[in-house]
Amino acid sequence: MTSTAAPKEPTVSAAAFDDGRYVVLLADDAAAAYEGGVDGFARTAPKKGEQLDPKRSAVAEYRQYLKQQQQETAAAVDAQIAASYTTTVNAFTADLTAAQAAKLAAQRGVVAIAPDELLKVTSVPGTEFLGLEGPGGLWEKVGGAETAGEGIVIGVLDTGIAPENPSFAGDKLGKKPGDTPYRSGKTIVFEKADGGTFVGECQTGTQFSVDDCSTKVIGARYFVDGFGKQNIGDVKTGPGEFLSPRDGDGHGSHTAGTAAGNHLVDAEVAGIDFGQISGVAPGAKIAAYKVCWNGKDAASTADDGCATSDLLAGIEAATLDGVDVINYSIGGGAADSTVSIIDQAFLGAAAAGIFVSASAGNSGPGYSTLDNASPWITTVAASTIPSYEATATLGNGDAYAGASITVDMTEGAEPLTGSLVLSDVLGAAGATEADVKLCAPGALDAAKVAEGTIVVCDRGVYDRVAKSAEVARVGGIGMIMVNVTPGSVDADAHSVPTVHLNSEYRDAVRAYAATAGATASLAFGNSTDVVTAVPQVAGFSSRGPVLADGSDILKPDIAAPGVGILAATSHREGVAPTFNFLSGTSMAAPHIAGLALLYLGERPTATPAEVKSALMTTAYDTKKSDGSPMTDPFAQGAGHADPTRFFEPGLLYLNDLGDWYSYIEGIGYGLGDSVDPVDPSDLNLASLTVGEMTAPQTVTRTVTATQAGTFTASVQGMAGMDVTVEPSTLSFGAAGETATFTVTFARTTATLDAWATGSLTWTSGDTTVRSPLAAKPVTIIAAAEVAGEGVDGSVEVSVTPGGTGDIALATTGLSLGDVLSGTGATGFTAEYTVDVPAGAAMARFDLDSLDDTADLDLVVYQLDDTGTPIAVWVSATGAADERVDLVAPEAGQYLVLADVYSAPGTVGWDLTVTSVVPGGAELALDPAVLAGEQGVETSYTASWSGLEPDSSYLGLVSYGDTGAFTVVTVDTGAAAPTP
């Protein structure tokens, strides 16, 4: 077996199973991360500073080995592999019945099995705002915009590309190896700046030919097997989808154009000339990987999306092709893991030397809504930039500025003036009150709309432009659209002149519009004395903290422009190219991807961690609406990207595959004895986070200098916490030297069970290196489990309070375990059916081999009313004894398998099943209320008496309303002999 392997929990749980397509993740490392250990197969992971070379014979041979392992795994349940992945992740997809899925999930060597679910795209020029343009701008410093990012390739995983758009214009590809790039059939070869080679493909299909690739677009592929060809929209009757790399949505062209579109391209939206735009890295090459599709329903986006299996195929292809950067503006809601199957595929890509920029998601402003949470990904929040504005002046004299590109922009144009009416009073028969307020399609009645009416509509639910289309349909001449909650204001191509206002103005506008004779005028420009502060984190931008895996990774990493971004969109073949303003963290991620292209254009061998660190430590604070600094790291990460500084960061926080494996081991996934775990807080990131602490905690970091000098530490923020940096100065004689320091967090007055945030800054002359800080002091940290013995007895339980004060204890009492015995030899599986009662706080399934040389496995299936497995938990650690714990399990029937994986002969075992329900044997707690002292370990005694001999018991002790608990086990032993 490999010396390290994909993440595997000692106890793996799976969601409910139905018939369908699944992704099956196996234990052996993928080629990009394999460092050796399988007999007969050499290391394939690239060395530091190199990218994976898929042409090496060792890579091909090891990938073939993985494919064979996958075939054997699938054959065990008579399944057929639909797609195989071996480069970035060791996995396959297959159509499985619920029974096959449950059986596979319990198979040794299977790490995880997950449905092939549908994820979603997360939807003044940003280049000017970032400081790329003009004299002294970054483009000038790297030799000019046209060559910025030259020799670097970005892989865009998205909805495809519109190759004729001027943002992607290039020359015809040469046909001989001396040309770079050159084409041989559908294959495109490009010699990169790092000395490596990109070998891509121009895949043909509907309205897309080999000639659509060029010296700019050097790769174009599509992946649809997971989504299903039969499910895509028709190019004639549907929303406009193409079975080819051609973009049917606009999202992929927009992200590609934002990151690497050509320099000084004329852009027009709705007949209005918006001047010239550029991508962040105009000199870079683009490879498009179409993994997201429009479904058949043109009136809804519910059937649009990106299948997990297609995403894996796209990541695999981009890595094998040899891209340097991946942009991933896709997500699926709040992350429940930092090592999901997609996360692991990106671990493989990062191990291969690829920088991955991913969108944070558009589920803000609520906290813990962020996706793409793994530490080897750079996760990007969306910020505002100066926007096109117009002013809505009410008849009472109040004036409010908002976003607009449809109010007449002609110099000296007369304002659009009319009566102002709430949509609330214009509802059509049968329309709901909510839809009328939202100006939903078909919700308004033209008979109720007087000539010259400007309509007030709420934002939400329906497309913003659909609202103005509804206003136009019923005869309105203009619209004021107002946010219901804080969010972005967007300059869209509306059907009528529109001003989009933020929520702070909603009550005033609605109150005035409800008065008799209300009027309004809409005029281009901001005529108020309220200056819109930029950059602000967009209200829609998803926030941390990440709840998964202990909350010790701070996300997002950084913020970048993501509101009102003008870039290329899609069109059909033979139709004029289009552009549009779009908003979302989807638009922010390609700004960071583009900056990575610029960085790699100057430093082609830089690692993903180097690029990420340089971006984060040179960032600056975003702003609140009043213009003051907004320092919340769970909204902005390290802050807003500043490419004018990131080439000279001063210090770098570097990490690689070995560090990522140690992190994975540290959060409780089993990778084998060869991997040393690290406390997740000690992963060498440019952010420092402690997700749970009661006593002072020390975090360690190592930095690599990019310049000589002495750096002095200072701490900002962290109210109610003492933060100590040792040593407080670091001296470097030359670039490349390293130094290690510690940061100790200690609570003073900080609120318990809440986050304290701030930053750490290292300063040397004019160089500042800033990292976000976050720590969460909690009420209590208690022992996870304690064990006692005897029919009468007691056990001492240690806890550490995070504050000073009383903590009330409560207990379920002790529940008696039911012992089921069995015997068998290698290959034998015993089956037991047990019932878990309603109200159980925990169910424990404990398999104890009577011969410690045996290797037993434990599988627990939850059954539905028909006896069909609908969920599975597996404990297969290679040990003699195995255990599965279910906290707050669903009541019902469970099938338990005791499998003899290997044994010297016939062996016996005891399977103890315990459902912890209130009302069991008394478990007395002394004291019942802890008088806690912050950071000082204390204890209480849990005692019992009169238990049955030769039995086992289980109970829980909880601590106030913290949600923490301790498991108490009691083994009573044999009864005393009768005298």
C-alpha cells in the first residue's frame, strides 16, 4: 500500500442512498500526490518548484495501476465504471443501485462515496481599480499590458467560451513544432515560461470547430457525461446551449475575459459604449473546460449546473494538459468539509503545481456560508469598485444614488421624470403579494399603470432584469429597484431606465412612494453629497468562519472586485459578440486568478503557496459604508488584493503537499503511520486561527524572507485577548533565509463562544507583512470519554473552563449494553439486526475480537421500512477491535455486520450494542455544578452503584447549553463468587 493515502476517517459515514450515479473515492494517492510506497511503482508527485509531467512513464504506469484497482473495486459489486480519475484524485463514477452503493461504501479501500450532485456557478474597470493600468501601474512594471502573464496558461472550469469575442482574439495556430503554440490535428502544444509544455485539445461540437482555437484560446474541451447530454437545453428551443465548448450562458466567457482577456477591447452593452476593457493578465493563454450546463427549462435555472463527475473530469484534464492556474467560480453552499472529493481533486492539482482560485459563494451576508474551504485553495470574497451611478430624486427633495447604466448617460440629458408608485398597488389578479412587491414576471396589471409611471420594486427571487422587463410590459417608464437586505447594487442592462438602491434607502423610498401625488426623477451621475465608499465587501459575498473540521482554517483568504464587472459574455456563431456587467464571487475569483498569472509570468516556478501568501500579506482593509476600515476577516479574509505590492511581499508563508497531509491527519483523517499530524492551527498559512480554546494556546509559523532586513511584530485588534509574539523581531541577512516564531493567544475579557479578530503585522522599513488573526475562547473543553469499572464505583472527569463562573452538569444516566457474540474465519461475515429506540442520545456498536491477532471490520447500515440500506457507517482500521458511534441517531432498524477480514483460524468476538436513552441506571455527579476558573483544569466525580455484573454501560454528561459532552463507559466485570 502507499505510504500516504487519501483522507480516510476511522469511521466513515455516508448520506442516504438512492439509485443513481455516484463518485467513489479510493484510498491510494492520485498520481499528482503519490510520493512512492507501492511495490514496483516509482514516485510520480512533482518535486518542489516543478509541475506534474504526465508524459513520464512512471506517471502512466502508476495511473494504469490505479485504473486496475478501480476496476476491481467496481467489479466487487458488479458495477460498470462510467469515468475514471487518476491524476488529481483516485476516484471513479458509476451508476449504482442503493444496494450497490451501500455495499461499496463498506468495502475496504473505499474512502468515500458521494452522489454525483449538481453544483452551481456563483455568479470603473477592475483593472484600473487594482492599479494595473496607467503610468507606474503593474502592467508597466512587467513590460506592458499586452505581454503581462506571457507564457502562462489559465484553465477556466466554467460554462465554456465564446471564441469570436474580441477579448479572446488571436492568430491562427501554426502547424509546425517551431511555432508556439502550434496545432497538430485537434492537439495544441505550447511551450510555457517555466520550461514545461501545455498539451491541450480543441474539441469540436455544435457551433465550435478546430479553427475556433487560436494563439489566445489554446484549449477548449467539454465534459457532459455527468450532467447528461439528454438534459442540456436545445440551441433553438431552449435557453441556448451547445454540445461543444461554446458558451451557452455567458458566465464562462466572463470569468475567462476577466482573468486573461485581451488588452483594450471595445465593450458595448445595450447599445451604450463603455470604452475599452482588459483582462487582468492580457498576455496569458486560455484553456476552457466546459463543465457547467444550461438545462432544458429556459424559464428557470433550477436544472442548470455542474455535475461533480464533470468537474472531476475537468480538473483532471486541466492538470494533465499542464495549466498553471485554475479558476473555479463554482460552489454548492456552505462547506461541511475541507476535504470533500472536489477539495481532494484540487489538492492533487495544487500538488501538481497549479494555483487554484475559487469563489467563496453568494450566500452572504450570513456567517458560516462559505464554500471551497480547503487550505490549498485560494478562496475569494467579492468587493465593490467605483460603479456607474445615477440619482433618484424624490418629489420631497430627498435624493439617493445607486447603480445604473440605463438612465440616459448623454451629457446634458434631461432627467426622466414621472409619478412614483409602489408595485404593491399594481398587482395582477391571482398574483401573490410577495410576487407583486418583487415585480415578478406576470405579476403586474397594465390596466393599473398610468402613463408616465416609475415603479418601485423589491430586489430578490427573480432576475433583476426580469423586473424591469415586467415594468416595461405593463407600460412603466422607469424603475427604482431597492435591496431588501444589504447587498450589491448592480448596473444591469434593464428594459427601462433603472436606479438600483441599497437597503438603507428602502424605507424612505417606499414611505414617500406610498403618498398621494408622489413623483421622482432619474438622472445619470451621483448628485448627492454621499460618496459611495469602495471597496466594500458585497452583501452577497459568503462569509466564514468555516464550521467544518474544527474551524481552524480562516476563510475567505482574500477579497477582489466582484460587483458590476464588465467583461465578455456569450453569443451564437455568426452573431455579434456581447459584453455585460455581472456581479458575484464568480467575478472576484478570476481577478485573483489573473493576478496569479501576472505573478507566475515574472516568477514561473513559484509554488501555489508562494502566490497565495504574497497576495494575502500585502492586502489592505476594505471599507464599511461610512468609509471607515472594515477589518472582519470572516468577510474580507486578509483584505483586498493589492497587486502594486505583491511582487515584494517581504516574507512568505510556504506550505506544500507534506504540510497538507499533516493537516488532514491532524483533523482526524487516517493517512497512515508515515504521516505526522499537525494541529490544524499550526498549518503554515498566512492566516492564524484557533477555533476552540479555554487556556492560552500557542501557534507556530515559519516564514521565508524575500529581502534582507529586520522585521518587528505588532498586533492590531483582538479585543479581550492577550496576544504575544516570540521572538518579536526577525532578522534576515538575505532573501531565502527562514525564521520561526510563535503567537500565543490568551483570553482576558473576550466574550466566550464568540470570535476575537485582528491582525499581526511584521514591519521592516517600508515593508509591511500582514496576517489576519482569529481565536474563539469557549465555555468549556471536556474529556471526550472516560472509563470506569465495577458494579459500584466512580470515575474522575477532567474539564477546562474557558471562563470563570458556574457550569451546570446534566446526565442521561447509564444504559445497559446488549452483547451479541459470534465466531468465524477469514472471509466470514456475521449479520445482526438491532433496533435503536426513539430519543436515543447515542448509539454505540462495539466489536471486540477475542483474538487480538485477528483483523475484524465493522459495518452498520441504517434500514428503511422495507429493509433496504439507506445509510452506512464503516470502521475498518486494520485493528482487531472496531467501533461506530452515532450521535442522536434516527430511531429504527439497523443491520450490523461483523466481518472477519483476516484471522489465524476461527476467532470469536463480542458485539456490544448500546442505545443511550434517558432513565437508565443513576449516574451521580459531584459536584452537579462546576465553579469554573478560566483556563484552570478542574474535575468532578461521576459515580454509580448496583449495576448488573458482567455487563457494560454507557452514558453521557453534558455541560450547560454548550453542546459539549463526555461519554462515560462502565465495565462491571464478573460477579463475585458466592462464599
